[in-house]
Amino acid sequence: MNLKVVLAVVSLVVSLVGSPLENVQTEAVVQAATSTELTTGWALRSANNVSDTGTVISQPGYNAGAWSPITLPSTVLAGLVANNVYQNIYFGQNLKSVPDLTTQNWWYRGEFPAAASIPGQAFWLRFKGISYRAQIWLNGTQLAANAVGTFVSHEYNVTNVIRPGQPNALAILVTPPQHGCKDLSTCTVDWNPEVPDMNAGIWGKTFLDTTGPVALRDPYVKTTLAGSSADLTVYADAVNATNAPVTATINATISKPGHPSLNVTQNVSLAANERREVAMNVSVANPALWWPYQFGNPELYHLDINAVVNASTSDSKAIDFGIRQFTDYRTTVNGTSFVGYKVNGQNIFFRGGGYVWDMMQRWDSKTNAAHVQYVKDMGLNIIRLEGTLGNEEIYDLADRAGVMLFPGFVCCSVW
């Protein structure tokens, strides 16, 4: 997720289980980093109908012919509806005909190829969203015994488990959240009917990444206005994929057509398997500001950031971001104290509505674009995200459209 125009920031804890590169020759030339979303080759089945273990199921070539084929991301219910086990839950009384799907565990199985490896290359598996608990196996090796949390991104260094140039297999045993908003998961309260599976399953995107000895994660830019200039802090996590110390040079370039490019560099020395936040400061003179669309243009800058190890690019990331600043203040009207807000020093009145998501956590670009346009067509300027935070494209579209977002977890629940 890129830096977003938001009024509340949600931190996603990243689980990192190391299978580090061993005896790495960091002087080897590493090809450009890659990221492949694992969408096809997946199947779903109730654990009540599976007797094999994760070690067996995660072997390439395992016979899953009786399973239901699915495309990720997919909650349990979305997969079952796609296979006509249950009918369209938005039609008639079909939703009532679906039984409680949270009383059993569910197996997900995926098979995928991995590119041939080169010296100094690391392989990573990233899960952007699994609800609620998961046990994870890759090629017969267990990566996680209890990966917990709907809004947690789970990441695993699988360099020593992956089979480069060959088929690979994942097996994931999912335990659903409890009904009644008892777990820190998606919870509808009165925004939607309660879903029979409580959005259990792999609802977020899944990736196989390759990097060099140092990977970059979660870049973002903090912006502070200072008169006619802006102070920016570029953040990213640098992750050592090896079991030996590594020194990397982190390079960041901020650019925008018609404006001078800015460059900043920092060296970072990482201990074996260390993950560390890197922060770099830079100032922008006379910046083009991001404004809500009713105030001006939602100007965006571009950040390119990379990690270089021994003259070779180890990993790189890119995001768009806006230079803007939100502040709050207190005011009193007829003896009652209220909070007020400003954007870039200008008073702003928030006029928005709640975003009600698809009950099976399904998104597509056409629908996302329409939702953001509807907001502008109604003269609104902000979208409230109540408990569903994972539709990343909505953030990007809102950035470009000059629409603010107000994300937060569901009140009236365990949150």
C-alpha cells in the first residue's frame, strides 16, 4: 500500500520467519527484484473431508481433484459460491440458506512454479491477508504453526524451502473467526448482514517475491509543511535475507514532471536476519500540494527507492504520494467545545459517507473507480472505512481523485 491520504493510520504487523540465505556470496550479481501474485492453481476443501496432513498436502503433485478450484484472493464463502455450492447470496433468501461455515477448518492448496535461482537471490512468500488463524506449509515444510490476525501481513523467507525452476506447493489450514465480533477480524455489526464464514480464508493478495541479500518493505513518506517549503521523511524497512552481516546503500529519488528531482542516500549495516526501519530527510522548495478536489488539484509526487549491495541492485520499490498536512484545533460554539480540522492550513468541513464492502471481500477495478466517482458526484469529500481496510486500490484512486479517507476498526465490537 502506498502512502495514502488518510486521517487515521493503521499499522500492520509483519510476521517474519527466517529461512535465511546460507553461505551467501553477496558480491554475486543479482537480477532485478521480482514480485509475482499467486492467483491461479488454488483449491479449497473443508478440513472435515481431508484426512491428510499439511506435510502431505503441500507436496507438489498431490491429488486435489476432489477439491473446489478457486482464484485468489478468495474467502471460503466466495470460493463455495464460485463453485455453485451455494447460490448468489445477494439474491432472494439465498444468504439464509448458507449454514454456519465457522465451525470447521478449511484447507487452501496452491501449486505454482518458481524461477530458476541465481547466486545471492532470496525468495519470499507474502500473505497480505488471512483470516483468522493459519497453519502454513510449503513443499512439506511448516512455515507457521499459528499465523494470527485478519489485518496482519505475514512474510516468510523461503529461500531454503523453495524449489527453483520446479513446481512448488502451498497448504494452508485456516481457522475462521468467531461469530459475534469476538475476534480482531472483519465485523459487520449493522453495516452488512453477518456473513456465514465471517470472511474466513485468504482474503488478501499472495505473492512470491525475489530479491537480493537485502529486501525493502513498506515504503512511505511523511510530509510536514514549513512555510513555502515542505520537509519530507522517507521511510522504508531494510531486511537482511542472509545469516551474515550485510551493508546496503539505500537510494531514494523523489520526482514530479515539471519539478526538480530530489535524491537522498543512506548506508545501513544490518546484522544477520535483521529488519530495521530506515529514515531519510529531504526538503522540497515550493512544493505542489495535494488538495481535496473541492480546494484544488490533488498533486502527487513519485518515490523510487532501492537497496544496492556491492554495486548490484538488491531490491526496489516505487509509490506515489501527496505533500499535504492535516491539523486539528478546538473551537467553542454556544458554549460547546468542538474539534475542527485544517488541510494545508485551510479550514475544511468533512462531508462523507460510510463505505459498505462486498460481503465476500471481492473487489474489481471498475467497481472501485465507480465508488470513488459516486463520492464526488454526491459532493462528498471523505469516505469512512469502518473495519474493512484491505481494498488497496481504493486508496490509490482516492489519492488521484482528491478524496480523503477515514479508516478505522469497527466500533461496537471487540475492537
